[in-house]
Amino acid sequence: MRIPLDLAATVAAVVDEGTLEAAARRLHITPSAVSQRVKALEEQVGRVLLVRSKPVRATESGERIVRLARQLELIEHDAIADLGDGDTDLVSVPLAVNADSLATWFLPPLARLTGRHGVVFDLHRDDQDFTAGLLESGTVMGAVTSRATPVSGCRVVALGTMRYEAVATPQYRAAWLASGLDPRSLARAPRVDFDRRDDLQSQWLERAGVAPASAPRHCVPASHDFAVAVKLGLGWGLLPAFQSRDELADGRLVRLGGAPIDVPLHWQQWNLRSPLLQAVADEIVAEGRRVLGAA
């Protein structure tokens, strides 16, 4: 069985855009033509490839088709660039990254890459514990992840460790934790969580002997705004040195104590021979190791 490349690309476009109509606009064909292409490929492979929800999403079989389409687009771009027959179209490289890396060190290497390669980046932000799942589904080609075990079909490189310390404003500490880090005070003191999947503050509380569910929390789902919320005194939170160094130095923040939480980070990407993907990896790994201090 052979999979027609234009049909695979159509399935990927529908998943990227979320609707058949949006995919049709991107591909410069009618929504009816998009539907016919998807149906033709589903009949050929004997599997349902798309769940017609809003937005449309790929089935497990559809994820394999999407991954194939992305790999072929990348290989085609590399081949055209090697031929040197004029300018190549910009190729989209989807990547996954955790919020704190995105807010601190991840963007500069991407900016350098756009100056040397015909590439645009489609960034997916998620917790470092979940970004590997986007690799497994074929949604992204590479990811910053806490997962050290390679995803099937991928290779992994250690970046370094992001260390988080519990901090708060002096005024917050005086108001809520004047008696120290005793479980009773911590169970009453509001904390700041990134979102409902953020478990860093929960881990720290558990180590302090406090049930996380018993403590009040604010949810601030953006890395910069999360740090601002802590610096404004909404609650205490765990911040990496990038986001707390200056304030700790001049006294606007204080360390609460307790053991820091270290989050090892890795770079995983498709195990695909692609000069462009390798250039992306080299730049990101070099920056990550420089900033995170990997050996």
C-alpha cells in the first residue's frame, strides 16, 4: 500500500487548522475537496483518520498520517535546499516547550535559526511532564521535556536542570508565615499555581507535611504573569533563578526555606536525518546547556 502524499498533507492541514474550511483556505481548494481527499485516504488505509469534532482531531491512525506528512515536508525542504535552485518556501517546524523555558531561554536560539534558515516555528506550550506526548502524537518534531526515556522513534539529549525555590515578598511572609514554615500556617497561606496541572508547589507542600488540597491557591496560567503574581504578593510560589535573582538580591523577594525542587530537562526530537532539524537541535541544546548548566 502506498499513501499519496497530497492526501496525507491534507489530513495534516485539517488537524493543524482545526476545521475543513480553514484547511481548504490554506490549501486553496474547496471544503468539499478537502472532505473528499480525507475520505479517499480513509478508504485506502481502511481506518478512520479524523474525529469530526470542533476542533477536528486526529485518531491514533490519523496521528501516524500527520507524522508522516510532517516528516515528508521536512525532507522535501532539505532536498530543495540542497539542490540550490533558488529560494525555498519557508517550512513550519512545530516544537513543544514548557512555559518557564519559553519565558526565559528558549526564544533566542529560534531567532538565530530564522536568520540562517527558511523556517517558521509553531510552538506548543505545555508542562514539561506532558510535552513528550505531543511528540508521540506527531504534533511536534521536537520538545523540551522532563522525560529522559526516548519516545518511540525519537532521540534524547540532556539539557540540564531547572532549579525552583520557594519565594514570597517580605510583606507576604510577615502576614502569612510569621511563625515559620509550620504545617498549620502553610495550610492557610495562599500559593500561586501555574495551572491545575502544575504540581511543583504541591510537591513542596507535601515535603513540608502539608496536604496540597487543604491550602488555598491562585491559578495564573502564564509564566511571566505567574512570577509577577508572586512578586506582587498574591501568594508564595516556586520560581527559577532567572525570574527571582534580582528581586532576591535587592530584598523585594525572600526565600521561604525548604529544599529546592530540581527539574531535569531534556531535548527530544524525531530520529530523522534532516539537516534543518539537526540545526534546530544543535542551537537549542547549546543554549539550554549554557543557561541550565549541563555538564
